[in-house]
Amino acid sequence: MRAISPRGHWWVLAGVLTVFLAALFVATSVLRAAEGPGADRSEEPDGLVPHSVTSGGPVIDARSVPPISLDVRPRTVALTFDDGPDPTWTPEILRLLAAERVPATFFVTGRHVAEHPELVRVQRAAGHEVGLHTFTHADLADAPVWRTRLELAVSRAVLAGATGTSTTLLRPPYSSLPDAVDDRDWRAALRSGALGYLTVLSSHDGLDWKVRTVGDIVRGAAPQEGRGAVVLLHDGGGDRSRTVGALAQLIDTLKARGYRFTTLTQAVGLPPQTTPAPWLERWYGTALIGLIRAAVAVPPAAAWVLYAVALLTAARLLLLAAASAAHRRRTADQPLPSQAPRPRVSAVVPAHNEEATIASCVRALLDGGCPDIDIVVIDDGSTDGTAEAVRSVVDSRVRVVTQPNQGKPAALNAGITNAAHDIILMVDADTVIAPGAAARLAAAFADSSVGAVAGNTKVANRKGLLALWQHLEYVMSFGLERRLFDLIGASPTVPGAIGAFRRSALASCGGISADTLAEDTDIAMALCRAGWRVVYRGDAHALTHVPTTVRGLWHQRHRWAYGTLQSLWKHRRAVKETGVAGRLGRRTLPYLVLFQLALPLAAPLMDTVALYGLTTGATSAPAIVLGRFLPRPTRPRRPRPPPGR
């Protein structure tokens, strides 16, 4: 068996969609990190926690054996801020600290560092100390060992990428005072110590994350009786306007009491815990920041794309509905074939291996409402009994022209050459036109400005879900769009299944061109650019066969899409022309670009978002939509009893 490998564009598409899906998942982990307090944890005994820790200072050094607890020097205050950097409140706090000449320690969340690395650089440049607060604000007391390692490693990396420095200071999220440390907190502190980190708690909590007044925050944060303090406040995670107001009062109050402000390490008598990061860690952190910022930008960009798709879809539906109503009123007075003069018609049917359907197609043309119709079947190198099937329809109006296989455009041109009349009806060999359809198409040529007429195609083989979907598409999309283009006066396509042309119009364009994969679109646009009107007769019906396999449908739609793109490019200069060509260039072509190219190109993006929603449970909408379109199981029918029982 021959090995089949995907083409290059499939690999590109798969790669782009994989990266996009991965970005959505990364953004989920970054943007949906826990923000609320971890107060729902069940009670845990504290039998493992040494008394020296619960009654000791706010800094736990578990890097040594045994762990030690460090306290703050008297009349010394270390202001600490968690959950930043925040683009709104961190600059406010930095300005206030600079005005008061007060240093502080910021425990930054890694995901916010990745989003706003410039703010951390400003903190370091201003002489403030920076520590870690995990990457996603995870509760380390309940996190497994691998999660703890990952949170701290990624946080340290993005800090190195942002500032070029590394730190061993760590404040666990949801931590509090030393006397609130339980066994889980203690085990988390030991794990952090084994990884080389100092665990920083607090001695005074302003509780500014709650809805409190400025006065309450100041009273909770201010130490008493000259004791030293590590004050816990926040510069991110919500509205911190009260924190900013309380900070100014707190600094003024403590300065009046003779307190001095310093960084955390100086407050407990430790050497600086910030060191230059190795170059590999800096490079890795810089790359990680770039990847995270790109991933975080994907969901908003995807949301805007989806909003644009929804807006375009709604606009298209409204436009098509309005055009359909207007077209119905306009065609109410359209003359019936019996009332209009009947030009003589020649039917051209290109056929390649169409033995099964060609006879039905020819018989339908004979009953199409034009008694003197001339039918030319071009047997384009068929290897089956196509020509014999045509000759089985014994009628002097039917002729067969055989030629080597040269493709559909060449077959159509051969048919035009052999046609006897000026109005040429082109029909696919697997199409059956309705009675009177040929006469209705011919009646439209009573207007001398009309160069071509598009018929109304329907799906003949409607068995199966794929065929039913195409039937809906033919009725709701193709039919309505052709009504819109008819109002514009510049239809971009005359369907190969059923369409009629004026011979002189075809001659003015040089006949059917093989420049594109969509010759029916190319010739319609060429006629418009030559000044001919291409109109639509919704009452000229034809039943055509559609692909019933995914492979067949893909080949058909690939040819249509690529051929339409080729035709758009070939006739792009119509946007600068006047008359019918100008209407084609400035009305029809933009519609095709938006709704037949841009919207289909957005389909893989929407499928990926639907897959993401189903996988993460972010929304139930994809499941509902997919459920509505999936085939429903049918109950087996019971056999009917024979008559008389």
C-alpha cells in the first residue's frame, strides 16, 4: 500500500491550532488563579509546630536544622505588600513611599510579574525589596510537592527575567500570624526551607483585603508599645484605594512615635536575600515572560475575533432576510414563460463518466419548456458507457460530441462551438432540471442587458446527515445570496448545475476560461466586468447531486474556495471600474471576502474554542450547539402485522 503523508499546509494548520489551544490553557492557568482567601480549609491539629514558631517572630528559617524563628528589632517596621504588581495601585503606593522616603518589601505574584515586568523593575530601582508570592497565588499548605516546586521555580524564573535577580524570600499565600500556623502550614514551610526559601509571615495584618475603613486598617497594622512589626498590606488583588489612604496615615503615625522603616531582611538582621540570577535563568525567565504575555493576550484577541464573527453572521442574516423580501416584491411581476417571447435554446452538457445520470439529465432538458431545444452532450473522454446512455434517448434534438479528456472548461467551449442557438443553457450531467426551468431561464433574456442567468439549484440526494446539511446550505445560503446579488445587479456565480448564457456575451469574454478552479465564478465575474448583467431566476429549479462522503465534500469545497480566491484576485481591478463592473468590485467582491473567505477561515478557530470550552468546562454552549447538530438515535420500528390480524 502507498503511504499517504499530510501536505505541508495541514501540518501548518495543525501546528497553529495546537499553539492556539495551548495558549488558551496557559492563559486559563494564569488568569483563573485563585484570588480569594483559603479560609475553607478544615481544622488541622498543630502538634507538629514547635512552640518557638507559634510564639516566635514572623520569619521562619527552615533551611537550617533545627528551624529558627526570627523577630523584628524594636521600634522597627517592615512594610510588606502582597498580590502585586498591579498597574493601578502599585504605582500609587510607590509614589507615596518615595514621597515619604520609606523602603518596603513587595511579595509579587509570578503571573502579575509576567504581565507587568516593568513595575517590578521600578520597585528594584527604587531600593525596595522583592520576594515571591508563588506564581498563581496557590495555597502551598494544600499543594502537592510537585506543585510547590513548580510554583516557586516559575516565580523565581519570571523574577529573574524581569529584574535579572533572584531571591529566597517567600510569603505563602493565605498565611497569617505565627500563632495561626498549623501542621499543614508547618510542613509547607519545611518543604520551602528544603528548597532554600525563607518563609515570611506577618506580625500585624491590616486586613485591607476585607471591606474596612481607613481607620480600621491603620489600627490593625500599627504596632504598640515600641515593638517591631512586619505589617501585611496589599498592592493588588482588588480595589486598594483604602490601602493607599491608610498607608499615608500609618507612616505619619509611626514616624511620630519614633519608628523607623526598613526592608524585611534589615528588620530581622539578615543579609540581603537578593542575588544576581545566573544568565541561563535570566534567559529562561525572559522567554517565559514573553510566552506568558503572548498567551494572556490570546483569549481577549480570540474573544474579539468571535465577537466579530458573531457580528458578521448576524449582519449577514439580516442583510439576506431584507434582500429576500425585497427580491420577492421585485419579482412578483416577473413575466411567465408563456407571456414572454421564447428565444431558441441550446443546452450544453459536459459529461465525464456519467453513465448513471446522463440519460435522466437529457430527458429533463427535453421537458424543460423549450420544444425546439438543441441538446449537445460533450463526452469528455469517458471510459464508461456515457455516450451510449445518451444515444439511448432517441430524439433528433440530442447530439453527442466526443473528445479526449480535457477538463470541464474545454468541454463547455466545445459545446458552445457546436451549439445551434444564441441562448446557451449549461447543465451538469448529474443534474435534473424541473419542467419549465429552461423556458424560465430563456425568458430572462428578453432584457438585452442580461448576459447570463443563474438558476435555483436544490439537492437531489438528501439521504444522510451530510447531504441534509448541504440541502439546508443550498436553500438558506446559496439561494438567499443569489437573491441579494440579483438586487445588486452583479451576481458573482452562475452555477454549473443550471445556468444560461447569451452567446454574444460569452464571445465578449473569450468563452469559458481555465484560469481558475471555479470556472462558473470566473465567467460570471468576467461578464460583469464586460458590462453584462448576471441575474437570478429563483423559479428555474434543478436537482443536483452533492457529495455524500467527507472526502468528496472536502474536495468539492476546496475547489470552490480556492477557485473563488483565484477569481477574486483575477478580477480585483473591478473595484476601480464603473457600471456593472463597479457594482461587482465595490459590492459583491467585499461580500465574498467577508462571508465566503473570512468567516470560513474563522471556523477552525471557533472549533478550537469549542474544544477548549468542552475540555475545561468553561462554558456549556459548545456542548449544547454540538448536541443539537449530532444525529439522534432512532428507535427500531416494529413490523406491521399482516392485513386481517
